[in-house]
Amino acid sequence: MKKHGSMAVALVVLLLAVTTAGADDKPWQFEKIGADFTYGRDAWLPDSLQGDHSDNIVERISLRAESDSLVPHMLSDSWSQWTVGAEVHYSAHKANEHPDHDQDTGFHETGCNLILKRNLFDRALYLGVLAGLSYVSNFPKFEDRDWSREHRYSDIGRSHCLYTVGVLLGRDWQLFKSAWSLRTEGRLVHTADPFWWSYDGKNFASYVVGLTYRR
């Protein structure tokens, strides 16, 4: 129930933002809206960036709005290759412990990311950064083990808040000369509790697949 409620609220917020920004008296608008699915694992990263005890996985559904006109409007036409966007998401995290351990755990988060992208090679590719905050509704449970907090990589702090920062590279593949395109994207992200510094956070290599509609 919480999952469906969060996604409904996110959809309403996104539609209101797109409608408001698209008014005729606005000097800029959200030209693109879309929906994405993201799958990420820390096992695809170097050992130094992985958890010692778990293979951490994240699956994410997100709704997105992007503007190609906001940055040029705020600065100048020389910034015409820059795009800004926002995505609201619902994410499920899972920590699958390595064979020598016997506990799996997970949690869910709902949040928003802001994205800044630079379009490259006549918009054939884009390179960007992202940053965002999210709310954690439930905490995973742990057994009473004798290990230090910095080694409990499936822990997420205790503030009900997570921040995410990362880099991304992707492309929109136009579908049959229509207003629709298929998005494929790769991300490297770091997620942690901003108020729980003894927790090192998690790192993910993620792949994104989605659909985009250009207005």
C-alpha cells in the first residue's frame, strides 16, 4: 500500500510540474517526460567499493521530467547543449549475504534526484551528474553479531534520510521517427546517511532502461 501511495503522489507532482512549466507565458518548459527502471549492484564495482559481507542490490522505478531550455534561458544560448531534470523514485534495496553468512535484509526508499547533463556529439550521447535525497520508511533488522559498525555494509544509518550522488552516461534512441525514444544509461552512485557518519554508505554500478516522450 505504501508503495502504490508513494508512486501516486510522485505521478501527481510530476504532472503538475510539467503542466505548469509548459504554459504559453513561460520562457522555458519541460520538453521531455519519461519513466525508467534501474537495476544496480555493488558486485560490479572494484572490491574496495563493495561491502565485505553482502552483495548489495537496488531496483528502482522512477518518473522523470527534463528541460533543454532552462539552462540557456538562465545563462545564454551558448549553454544550449545542457539539460536539467528531476526524477522521483521508489527504490527497493536488498543485501544478499555472501555464502559464509546466513542473513539477508533490505529496505525501501522514496525520494527525488536532480540531474544536470551535457549533450555530446550532436546529442548522440550525454554525460551528467546527479544528487538527491530520499526517505527510508523501514529499517532492516540485524542479528546480534560481534562486528564493528563500519563493516555492517547493509546498515543505512538511523535518520530515515539518505543522500545520493553520482555520475551518468547514456543515450536516447529515437523510435521510428516518433516523439518517443528508448533510454539506455549507466550510473555510478554513492548512497549514505548524511547524519550517520560512522556508516560508510553503499556504492552501486547501475543500468537504466526507460521510455521518453518529447513534447
